[in-house]
Amino acid sequence: MKLSVLAFLLVALFAMLAQADLQDEIDQAMKKFCGGIKVTKPSKNQVFSNPKKVKVTVTRQPDAQAKVINGIDIYSIDSKGKATYLGTPWKGSYSLNKVATLTVDLTKAPKVKFPSQFEFRVWVHNKAGPDCTLMSKVFKVKSSSHSNAAEDEAIANMDSNIDNGCFGIDISKPALGEHVSASKKFAVQVDRDGASQVETITGLELFRVDLDSREPVKVKDSWSDKSSLRHSFNFKEKVVNPESNSAYFYKVTGTTEDNDECHFFSHPFYVDA
């Protein structure tokens, strides 16, 4: 029985190491084949008045592997920070030397609505190796160049956090209203949408809210470091001596490629003594 348990633990350990090695290989391959290329336009918070003529610029260093742009996807970002894929308004084969600037007609994407906040996903093809996907900065588009007070007001009132790329992060565990036990560790999971511009998680803070006063109080720094966030971040937590008549929630801190700091909050949950 002991040998069986030991064998199981060894298999699990080797599986974890193999997964880590595989992720390292993927990271190295992406760095090799997708390094040196970048979407430099649209700039952050740029406003376009003609949705049929939105320009996107991609730059490439001379030694970069990726060389052919073959597709540009468009995402809309709603007021809650949810990114929705709308389609691929540009398809082709454009050789990328040092700089490429393409004009994209957003009206070719089905269900597109204006005014709104958007971001591009640019596909760059490699003859050998993986294709690369690059995300643009968040930009805004009006329906036309004609003066429209309602559209101007809507553009002005759009969330600056979304402009900074602070969206697409969800704390899925603990779930809304979930009861966890103080006697054992529970899972904390942070999920990243593929369209999110948050690349790194730097902090996880636990807060308590008294259900009578509704005042939040910081309990502790659960985790503080710097970890790349590709798909999800997982952490095991244990709350010692939980307060009665209280709910708990997490504050997650992360940074974008431009080092803009972002904050996200979990749903409230309960810790049972």
C-alpha cells in the first residue's frame, strides 16, 4: 500500500515537472518566433471617426522570424470589461519588413456597433514555427465624422480602466456565495480571457466585510510576487479564526504590457469555522 502511494506521488510529481518543462518550451518557442514584432497603432485611447478607415500598424525588428500578416480580428469591449469577438474584417497576405500599416473596415464585421471600445488581434504567419497573435491597444470608434453630441458624450464617458487594458480577468474560485471551511485549504483561481491585456499578476489580498456595517477590512496579503498570467493562476488559501457575521473577498493586482496597474475583485464568499 505504501509503495502504491509512493508510486502515485512520483507519477504526479513527474507529470507536474513535465508540464512545467512543456510550458517552458512553449514560452521559448513563442519568444523565438514571435519576438521583435509589435502592434504600435492604434495608440491607447485613440478615437477614430470613420469606422471604414481604421489604421493598424505592425513593426518588425530585422531579425524577427514572423514575416506575413494574414488576418486581423476585431473585439468589442463592453462597459463591464467583457471582450466579444466580432469577426475578421481583414484577411490577406501582407509581407512584413520593418513597418506595415493596413486600413481596416470595421463595418465588415457582423454585429459591430458604434460608438464603442475595441481592440485588434493581428495574426502574423511564420513559414516555420507557430503563428503569432498580437493584441493592439484599446481604441474607440464613432459611427461617422459628423458631429453627434450623444456619441461624443458616450465616448467621453467610456471606462478609462478599459482604455488602460484592465479587463478580461475573473476570480472564478471561490464562487459567488460559496462556503469554505476554515479547517482546510481552499482553492483560489484567477482566470484570464485571451483578449485581456493583463500579462502579469503581482498580488492577492484578502478582505473581510462585516455584514452589519458593510465596511471592508484588509485581513492579509495572501500572495505577493510576480507571475506570468497566460490562462489561469491558482493558489491554496487557509483562513485561521474567521470572523462571524462576515463575508470575504479577494483583490487581485496585475500589470499590463505597458506596466499599467490593474485591480480586480472577487465575488463575496463565506468562511465557516
